[in-house]
Amino acid sequence: MKNLYVFALISIFLMACHGSKYFTKMAVKQETAGLTTEAANSYYNALLKKRTNIDAQIGMKKNGQLLLNQMLGEFAREKSFGSNQKAVYAYHKARDYKSKIQGVGITLDIAEFYVQDYENVKAAYLTELYEAGTTLLEEEKFAEAETKFSEIRTLEPNYKDSKDLADIAYMEPLYSAAVRAMDIKHYREAYDGFNKVMARKVDYKDAKAKSKECLEKGTYTIALLPFENATNTNGLDAKVSAYTLEALTSINDPFLRIVDREHIQAILQEQKLQLSGVVDDATAVSVGQLVGAQAILTGTVLNYNTKNGQLRSATREAYEAYKVKKLNEQDGKYYYETRYKPVNYVEYSNSNSVSISFQYKMINLQTGELIKTEIIEKSVIDQVTFGKYEGNANELYPAGNNNTVNFNQQDRRSLVNLMNARQELKPTGEMSNELFNVVSTQLSNQIGSAVQKIVQ
């Protein structure tokens, strides 16, 4: 395989290097030797290089027609002694070759009787395909039937009702499988099957109605109840709840429905009930059942810490380059000599951090069982390290060993980057928002996975 690849690359390279005359000379030699196929290919390559090559045009017309006639002869043999299928595709080979040569400006001829013979053979082959396809449909061999009708459509797009039969061959097994999945309450599987059917034909049987029914019966509703705050920082429960709601509602699952605090409160008010700030497991189950949920989701912020770091500094040694004007005593001209003086710069570092520990619980309202629970612990840290120098920072070089200048390019680049580094830390409020987003995203991913398993 590797050798074939190398050979192909060499062939492409040689073609790119040679011009139209080269291929024409080669074609003449091949034609003299009776190598019609090879000569036709070389004339073709010559015309690809230069359409106006008269010798190549003449040679292409002659040898191309000879090669086309050979292909048409093969078609005639298959028509008389072979099969309709082989005859059809033998003619296609000849027709495609004629079209290819037309692409370089040379018109080859196919006699009218060949065209008529092809139409007759094609009609017979289409009849064979249609009869075979309908038989396979009756036998419920849908995949094989679809292959037959698809081939018909490539040969004759509007042949009888082949399009409708091809659609049936494709859609019926999908539809039947979806119905079976629906019968055993695998609503997600059934929904996906009906949607594949509708993607091909939106009004196929009652696929649209059944798809809607799958959603209605399979939708899994989770009531998002108030979170508890076990920390000394006020408002964390509401903040985590808001981020969680946003993350959950962004899950791309048609079977997941979230009922948030606002909607829960509206439903409870109709029942003359009130949702308190703290909800225990027993109350949560009652509330969930009232709002028509299959599960409830609640949680507790266990721990939350923010830490503003202190700016630390350290004096570092370096060298600053500067120019000294000097006189060349031999020619009397001035020049500049680079020298380096020892200097000090200050390196600063600081960091802020935020951490959170959060536990959530997802409870099945029908069984009272705990579907999912986990403690999520996350933290984010923002660090800055930068340098300050009162002189020309662009001329700084790091210090080497034994009071020498370090000319290593990578070390100097690091020093330059240090002088240009970010100095301001992210505020802990901004970091908290990032952290809440990370926590809520992890929570929603886990809830989404749980619902995927529940609604099959």
C-alpha cells in the first residue's frame, strides 16, 4: 500500500513537471506500438496541459474514438450475451468517457443505434429492479428493497412510484421499531425513531402524532426546590439556585422539564399553601407531588470561602544595556559600544481564591428513593506575577552567575514578559460567579445523565 502511494506521488510529480509536447510525443510512440488505451490517456494529459495543441487534438480524436468504440463493443456483447445490468453499466462507462473527453474540447461520437439499444436495455433492467423491489417489500426485506428502489432512482428519478416505495422501504422498519419501543415505554428511543421517519417524510402514517405522544408520556419533570445555606455568607442559596436553574434549562433534552421556585409558588398559592425558605425531605416530596413532578432537586451550600492574597515582593538583580559613544582612532569615526550596568528590579506576586462545597439531592417522588446525590467541591485561583523597573525595561537582561549578563534568549524573553505581565487580580466576586457556573454546570450534566437513563 505504501509503495502504491509513493508511486502515485511520483506520477503526479512527473505530470506536473512535463508539458503538453512531452505527452504528445509519448502518445505518438504508444500509438505506433498499437497501445490505443495508453495513447488516448497521453493525448488527454497533453490537452489538459494545453487545449490548443493541434497534434494532441488529432490524436485524441482518433484514439479516443477507438477506445470509446471498444467500450461500446463491450456494451453490445453484454446486451446480447450478458445481463441487462452489466449492459447498462457498460454503456454508462462509455458515456462517461465521452463526457470526460468532451471536457478537453474533443467530441467523440456514439451512434444513434447504441443510444436506442441502451434505452431498451435500461427499460428492461428498470422493470427487473422494480419487480424485485416490490417483491422484497412484500417479504418485508426493507433494506434490500430500498437498495433496489434507490438504484432505480439513479437510473430514472421519476420511474413509476419508485420514490414512494423507496421511502416506504426506508421508513417502515424505522416506524415499526419506534412503535415497538413505544409499546414497552422506551419513549426516547421511540421519539428518535419517529423523528427519523419524519425527516424523510413528515406525514408518514401517524409518526407526527406518535412522536408528540412519546413526549407527553415520557417527559420527566423535576421540581427545583429552594437550596439551604449552611454558611455565614448570606444569599448563597439563591445564587446557586439561579445558576443551577440556568444550567438545567440549557440542557438539550426534550424529555426534561424543570419547574422552578417561581412556578412552584404560583401552583401552591392556588392551593392556599406557602413555600417556606427551608424545605425538609418530607415537605419536599409533598410539594413535588403537588406540582406534578416525578422528582425533586434540592441541595445545601456546605462551605464557601474567599481569600484575598497579600502582595509579596522581592528584589532581583539584572543588567541594563546602554550605549557609549566612542571614537575609532584609526579612521576618526565615531561608533557606539553596548555596555551593561548592574541594576535591581522588583518582582511582585499575589493571588485570590474562592472555594465552595455543595451537596445536592435528587429524589424519586414515586418511590421516595434517592436517585442521585453528590458533594461537589470546587475552587478557583487567580495568580499574578509581574515585575517593575524604574529604568528602561526594554533593555533589561537577566543576571547570570558570578556577576555576569545572561544572554540566553529564552531567559531574556521571560524577563520581558514579566515586565509586561498582568498586574491586577480578578475580583473575588467575578471569581465567585465563575465558580458558581462551574458547579451548576457539573450538577446539570449529572442530572442530565440521570434523566437519560430514566427515560430510555
